Amino acid sequence: MQTSPYGSWPSPIDAALAAAHDGHPEWLGFVGDEVWWTEPRPTEGGRRTLVRRRADGSEESVLPAPWNVRSRVIEYGGHPWAGAVVAGEPLVVFVHFADQRLYRYEPGGEPVPLTPVSPVGGGLRWAEPQVRLDLGEVWCVLEEFTGDGPTDLRRVLAAVPLDGSAAQDRDAVRELTDDRHRFVTGARISPDGSRAAWLAWDHPRMPWDGTELIVAEVHEGTFREPRTVAGGPEESVAQADWSPDGRLLYASDRTGWWNLYRDGEQLCPREEEFGGALWKLGHRWFAPLDSGLIAVVHGTGSTALGILDPETGELVDAAGPWTEFAPTLAVHGERVVAVGASPRTAYEVVELDARTGRARVIGAEHDDPVEPAYYPEPLIRTFTGPDGRDIHAHVYPPHRPGYLAPGDELPPYVVWAHGGPTGHAPLVLDLSIAYFTSRGIGVAEVNYGGSTGYGREYRNRLREQWGVVDVEDCAAVALALADEGTADRDRLAIRGGSAGGWTAAASLTTTDVYACGTIVYPILDLTGWGTGETHDFESQYLESLVGPLAEVPGRYAERSPVEHADRVTAPFLLLQGLDDVICPPAQCERFLERIAGRRVPHAYLAFEGEGHGFRRADTMIRALESELSLYAQVFGLNPPGVPTLELTK
């Protein structure tokens, strides 16, 4: 056993290794008996490929570079592909990220465009395709820009001809609904084909605030007499589907928790979530099986994969190591496929046999890139915050086999604020966390008030309190760790991306808790962000997070870090993608202008070709190494082999 100061331990988990394992399988589906999904390729420009698992268990990447299977609908995207079997062979339709066109692909051939490129604004975008061979069409969500502004658009359900006749002709796309609602999800068709169900909502609500569940009759390929059957301004329906016998299933939080309902009857009343925040169109937390049972992703904080008997309310979870399941499910017969992970395994494709209860990994199987002894062991903690409120967190102490710190030294800790802010930190293996803990730096992921997974009341703590509750909760966790002797009070940092970047920046302008911070593609100017500097989906998000701009304009200025740059005294690192349309570079540039001349050590790294969320390996490597260098310089650490980040004043 060697004794060496925290932050100086050598580690086999370098930034390149962490970058190579960033991201996870997504958007599962069946094509006949085969399971297909999308998967990230950080070393191939950050694209997402389509993976096919054949009946013999072999996997192959179906589309070579530069094909990138990813939708930009609502900017966060949605389910980007669908498949069917024609004459014994797969037929797949998918969205290509670069031009957002819908393509048809059959193995052995080249992708053929099905939709045109629009010269207007952001063009035509597609999500949640469903192949309708009986009609010779693909039914999907269409997002269509009507001007050059980020909110100049409409969304409808539409039918695209499979024969390619709309590839150059927008008029050949058949609209299934009008555009009375600002946002819609893809329609789920009843087993007998007679009805369609989808979700809709309007500004200023976000989908976790309130959605409407709409049902329409389907007649000769058209929708008739749409009507709202559930949901409302204060009721969020997160997902809808149909049981095999044609009854309507949906997840609603009308009791304060997303629970399952069948034709309005609650199936399994629990203070647990059977749904979540609909950040991407096509997220699925439940899927009905042919037997009448329902596969569900559910839990409080973390999630499990289970099988629910809607007749008895009995719920049996799959046995296995997984502590988190992503909101993607697909079923075929009695086969259920999901994407699960744990603190010891990255996300992998899991198949559950509903008849036997046996679960096994069938794709993207976790393969330890280093000895698992280097992985951190999370502690699931609940801290006490202001007013006695609970704050949920995952604490990852420093850990590296064969190394200890001097007995009188306390470790530095970095508080991680997740994005969203209506989201949560999953309990999974993240090599970016291991990158720090294996060098002797602790990490505390805080599921601050406003996070998902703990019911609507917990989410609503952030209503009109963004920049207050999130900042207070992160600080409370940091100070509690210091007070109990877990962390060094003088060596605390905060970091976060997107909404977490906001929390990190707001923390540096309103508290003296942290010695430094890492701010990643953040929101920094509420007034700018709320008046046209972001995309349509979140353009009125601040109405609930901060308050109506017309009524409380002073609150927007009061809480914005850009308005209080003079209060920043701690060194910081600012990371930004230059193609980010959600949190644009203009906000960072405005903040830096007001920092200029104040002699605060800082660095600004802006990356071409990156948007909201870094996807390229070289970007992620530079970002991680720069973040570690910031902590090394501020905390007096000496991590071996890490390039020095130049801090300017």
C-alpha cells in the first residue's frame, strides 16, 4: 500500500478511455425476430450507428460512416428509426442527422431518401416513424419550420410514402392531424387498427407539467374526431399505448406519482414512478405484452425492470445487477428488451423472458476496460437541506487500489449538478466519475429539488425557485460532506452541464462554498434565453422555473450569473459547443466580456462541430483533462500525465 496525497494517484482510467465509453445504446426495436438499436461512436465524429443483432447472437453495425441515425425534433430528438420484414428481409427507415431527411434502407443497398430538404429555417424533421406496409407509408411526427426563427415552426402527425414519391415533393406528405397543439408525440395504433392515441401539450407547459392524451378514430388511413380523454394543465401523461384487447394504457401523475392506468383505472398504486420526463419523443417506460402482462420500468430514485399483472396488481422485477433502466423498451411475443446499467456495469441491452422471468444480456455487453477494482463505490445518501427538506445524492469517495492518502488529509470533492433541471443523476457506472475518483478526487452527484424519480411534489420544489433551491441543495450537500469530515472544506468544486452549468455558475456568483467550478454549455442569461436565444421546446420553460417574464422581469436579472459576473472570485473553466442552439455561445461570450479585467483565473474552450452535449472523442478528452488540470491548479494537486490548462486573468 502506497501513501500519496489525494489527486496524485496514478490511474489506468485516462480521458481517452472515459471518452470511448461515453454514451449508451438507445432506441430499441424489433425487426421481425431480431433486436435492433442505435449506439454511439465517439471516435467516428460522434455519430450514432444502427446495430443489428441477428438470430445467431452476432452484432453488426448496419450503416457505415458518415450515416448518423439521430433526429433533431425538439432539438433533443426522438426515436429515429423503425423496421419491418418484407419478403423475409429487413426494411428500415431512419433519420439522418446531417440533413434530417427520412431514408429507406434495405441491407445490401444504399439508403434512399423519402422526404425532401426544405429551404425554410431549420427545414423538415421527423421522429417516431412507424412503417405501415398495409398503406405503403411511414407514419411519424413532422416538425416543420415556417421561418428562420427558432420558434417559427409547426408540428403534426404525418404520413410519408414509402415509394420515395415525396423525396422532392413536400405536398406528397399527407398530414394526419392539424397543428392546433404546439407539441405532439407519435401515435400508437390500437391492435385492431381502429383508434390512435398520442400526447399533446402547449406553451408554456413542459410535458412533465401537463399533457393531454388524445384519442382519434382511424378510418381509411385518416384520423377522425380527436378528443382528449386524460391529462390537463396539472396532470402529466408521460406515455400511452394499447393493451392486446384494445384498452387504453397510460402513465399519469394525477396522484403525484406517474402510475399506470387502464381505461382510467389505476393498476398498481404506488409511491413510485412508472414514467418520467419526456425529454425525447418516443421514450417508453412500459410496453404491453401479447399475454396481457405489462413490462414496466419503475422505481424511486433508481429504476428496475419488472412485469406487471394488470389483473392482480402483482409486480415481479427481473433479477440482475442493474440499478437503472433507460426509458426505452421493445417487446415481441413474450420477449422484453431494455437497456440497463449498474454502478459496476455500463448500459447494455437486456432481454427478459416474461414466461420464465429469466433476464440476460444480449447486446452491447459490458466489457471491463480496466480492473473493476478501480471503479468507485457509490453511497446512496439523503441529506438535510434548508427548511429540513430531504436532498438525495450519490456520493463517490476517492478510491484506487493500492493507494491511500496521508492520515490527516481530507480529500477534495466535486459536486456534480445534473442537467434538465427536470432530470436526475442515474446510479450507473460512469468512467468520467471514475476518472476523478481513481486519482483521489471525490464526486457527489446531487439530485436537487426539482429532480425526477421522487414524485411530483419533489419536482415542483423548483417551480419559480431555479437558481435558489438547486444552488442551496448542492451547497448543503457540499457543506455536509465537509462538516462530517468526508471532504476538505477548502477544496470543494462544482460542475455541471446545461441546466447543471447554470447551477454551477449561479453557485459561483451567490455562494462562497466552492474554490472553483466547471461550467459546461450553460444558461447564463435568463432574459436572453427567455426572449429568443434558445429553441422552441424550452423557449417558455422559464415561465415555471423562474416565473412569468412579463410579471417578474427583475427576478430574471437578479438570478442571472451574467448580471453578477463581478461577484465571481473563484477560478473557473467554461466549455461550450459552437453549434449549440439550445444554450448558444453568445451567453458564454457575454459572461466573459463582463469577467474581462477582473483578474479571475479562468479558461474558455469552445469546440467547433459540437452542439448541446459533447459527442466527439477528441472533445471529451480535452474537456476532461482540462477539468482535472483546473482542480490540480486550484487544489494544489499533482496528477501525473495531465496537460496543464492555461488559465488567463
